[in-house]
Amino acid sequence: MSLQDYRPMMERCSMCLNCRWIPFDKIKSQRYGQNCPSIGYYNFNTNTARGRFQMAQSMLDGRTTYTDDVIETIHSCTACGACDMACKVCRYNLEPLDHNLELKAHAVADGKTLPGQLPVIENLVKENTMLVGAKKANRMDWAEGLDMIDLFKETADVAFFAGCQYSYNKDLQKVARNAVKVLQKAGVKVGTLGGADNCCAGRALQMGFTKEYNDQSSANIKAFEKAGVKTIVTPCSDCYHAFKRQYPKSGSTVEVLHMVEYLDRLIADGKIKFTKSVPMSVTYHDPCHLGRLGESFTPWEGKEKKILNQVHTWEPRRPRYTGANGIYDAPRNILASIPGVELVEMERIREYSWCCGAGGGCSDTLPEFSSWTAGERLTEANATGADALVSACPWCKNNFANAVDENGNKMQVLDIIELVQMAL
Ligand code: SF4
Ligand code: SF4
């Protein structure tokens, strides 16, 4: 689609501004009623989904040009999808998140990018990873000494896809190693593409770099086919979303499971048994791309039409992604099964969770905005009285851990795999 294709949505936005709040019946306090990091930080209505519709319409009509403020506003969206869920509580014919991303892609195609975006994308093109400075040649360093099956030679139960953060981030590499060890101990034959895989590139899509996403995802789909991959397990929520929701649009048929889904199954089947108590109260952060954006892709072909020359609809009916069917129970089941762990929930959870701030490339391009967003979540987590904030995504963990360092916040931040490891 092009930005022009979204014009009917721009025109039918009712400007109700539901897109900046979690649904009113879910709000527990004024302090944690907002859902959109972008308007939360910039305090300007143009940063909402509604504002983005209006800005795009104004650009198409030639009333708005690219100023520095306009370019920053377009890219200051973490692609968290909270506006999308909020809009769909009462609207059925708008896709605010898809539009936000199309607006970014439109700006990128016009050469209107932020300075921090280009090194990330250059590294993706040259080294197949979006972590600046990381090299393709070192992609499998994290797995040294692990007895993983080479999928180009043998079959395995699952292909383990660590993703860029777990592969290159020194603080997270041990988490990926532990994830593989936990699976192996449970009797799972774990395979690898041995570095033939690239970055999932979902983050490039979130930043508006469509061509770069297409190049990387096509190469990955070919590598999966060549190695005969049937099932991927990934501990990264960004990779999960890319493989599960985006790659099927390009023909991928591989089954995709997040590590928490697979662990939940192994625990339920008695293949993982916890032997130690972890006396700790924790609060769980739902990663956007595992939770509300973690629903399966549903193929759809059809066209837009008007009923009685008034009501916009689609024929046949379009799939409706409301976030209700994201991955929420599996991580909570895991936490409930660890002896000693007590879960205390934050006010904004499941499809109405607050974003960690790393998405949409914002941790690279707009670090102050990204850090503020993470700090908001840390404050909310601290309000529960929990000992630790637990998540299931390396981008979330990294962004929270950096915000702890920057803001002096005392909250301990853990990956759920670390908790599992502590109980074995
Ligand atoms: S995008 Fe949706 S929720 Fe936001 S103002 Fe428009 S109709 Fe309302
Ligand atoms: S995707 Fe998230 S950050 Fe972007 S406009 Fe929607 S709620 Fe705000």
C-alpha cells in the first residue's frame, strides 16, 4: 500500500482521541491511564495516531512540508500498537499502526530520516544485523561450545533463533546460552542455522525501511527452506513478531513459537522440573511484539466498499487484530510454576501494556524519548512493590537496564529465562 491508499482512513478518523488512552473501563488511576509513549513524552496531539492521520492528510494535500519537527514527529513512534488496540475498542475500520508505519516508510522513501537511523541500516545491509559495530562473522560467538545440531546436515526438533540482541550483546549472550541448555536438558534436539541466518529485520520495518526489511526477510526465508526448518523457537519478541506476523505475508510457512510458549509446554508435560525456590516478588512486563502484536497472521484478500454510500467496510470481512489473542498466559504460567515466585501485576498489562520504549528504532534514534518511556514503566513497576521487573524480550530488558543506569532507579530487571535458570 502507499500513503495515498490510507486516505479513506485519514478521512474517517473521528478525532475522538481514544488512541492516547487505555480503554476507560481498564484505567485504574490517572497516573497510568495513558497508553501512547509519543504523546506522553512530547505532550503534543500530533504525536497520537489521530495526529498522524491528520499530518499525513495535510502532507498529501500539500499543506505540510518536511520540517525537522515534522520528521521527528513521524519517527517518534515506537510502533508499540497501543493506539491500534485503543482505537479498535470502538472502531472497526481503521488501522492506526499500519498507517503510522506507512507514514514512516513514505518519509524514508522521500529521504527524510533521523541521523541515528542511517548507521543502523547501513550495518544491517553490510553485516546483516542492526546492532551498530556488530559483524556477521561473529553472529554465532554466543553459542561457542553448545552442542547444537547443524540444520543443513541433520534434522532437529526446533531451530533456535537467538536474534541480534542475544547474539551480540555481552550481557545477554549468557541468557541465550542458558535458554539452549534448558531446552537440551528437557530432551529437546536444538538446531541452528550456524550464522547463515540474518537479523529478522522486523525493526527495519518498524523504522520505515521497507526495502531493507524485504531483502533480509527474503534471505532468511530462503535459508529456512534450504535447511528444512519446520519450527522456530526464539526468545526475542521482535523476532517472534517478524516471523509470525510479517514473514507469512512473503510466503513463510514455518511454525513460530516464542521461548515462553515452548517452556510453558515443557513444564506442563513434566519435562522441566524446578528444584529450587526463588523467594522473590516480581512484576511482568508484556512486550508489545509478543503481547498485543503477537497474534497470528490471517491471510486476507478483498476490497474496501461503502454500504448505503456511508459506512466504510471491507468485503469479505477483514481480520481484526485487537491484541486479545497475544501471548499473555504462557509467561504468567511459567512464573506461577516457579517455587517461591509471587507475581504482582502492574496497572497496564496484556494488550494495554505500556511500551518499553525501544521499539520503532527509537532506542537508537531518539534515546531521550526512549529512556523516558522505559523510566515510566520502571516507575509503574516500582509502585507494585515487586523486587524485580521481568520480561521476555531482550530489547525490553536492555532498554530497562539502561534506564535503571541512567535514572538511578533501583529496580532489578530480569529476563524470564534467568528466573527459570535460577529455579533449576
Ligand atoms: S485514530 Fe481511532 S481512536 Fe484515534 S482519534 Fe481517530 S478514530 Fe479516535
Ligand atoms: S504505535 Fe505506540 S508510540 Fe506509535 S502512535 Fe501508536 S501508541 Fe503512540
